[in-house]
Amino acid sequence: MADLDDEWYTPPKYVEAVRAVLGGIDLDPASHVLANDVVRAARYYTIDDDGLAQQWVGRVFMYPPHERYTIPKFCTKFTQEFEAGRITEAIVLVNNSTGATWAQPLLRLSSAICFPRGRIIFRHPENKKSNPVQGQMFLYFGPAAGVIRFAERFAEFGMVWRGSWV
């Protein structure tokens, strides 16, 4: 069972924006039963389910664990599932570590990115105070119509980039 000390959840206003863009969330591959009260994914994997060992399908919202050795594994898995075509549309929330090895494939595949103003104050199941030391980014993966929805909805949170990388 997951230790609640390491559990940090995305605030509702961001999850609502994710649902609005995607039209629903089929899968949250790195979640907790308490987090899913807000995310409301049709399916979610907890630490006990080992989301890395499962297949990811459909519309995905991923806020991976940020442990040094875990985040690269989740980002690699996401990239593999997206490139295989099993993920049809997705939004990923990660630290804005744009130079990190795990971030480069996400950036390359993304269709749009939002860099929120300020730092996101994450929720804790025991109401501990979140104090992130760096900013975050939301990456959108999907069709052109989704890019427009993402840009319109996420512009309220910060700067949105849409385009292609060289």
C-alpha cells in the first residue's frame, strides 16, 4: 500500500480543465483512490497495480510520481504507448525540467504546452502544505482540434505554446 507521505494530487481546477479538453479521462496510470475522487478516470492504476506493467489506452491524464528514478520510467512508458497509438489523446503534468533526458521525448511528441504562472500548489490527503521548488508544465498530445481546446482552456493558467519543434 502506498505511503501517504509521497501522495500529492493535482488541484481540481486543473483536472477540470483536463477533462474539458479531453472530454473525459479513460486512464490515470499513476494514481491513488483518493486522487481519483477528483480525477474521475474510468480506470486508474495505483502503486499496487504497477501502472508501468499495464497497457495504457484511450484518453490519458498523467501526473507521474516525481521520485528521481520513477519519473523517467513513467515518461518512457507514456512515450511508448503514445507512439504505439494506444493513447489517443493525453495531457501530462510534470516539472518543467525541459533539459531532462526524460522530458525531451515528451516535448518532441507534444502538440501544445502550458507553462503555468507561478507554481502549482498540490493537494495532500492529510492536508500537508505543498512547496514545489520548481514550476510545472502541462503537455498536450493529440489532434489539431484538441490543440485549440487545450490552448483556449489552459491560457487562463499561463503561457501556451502551440507549434512544432525543429
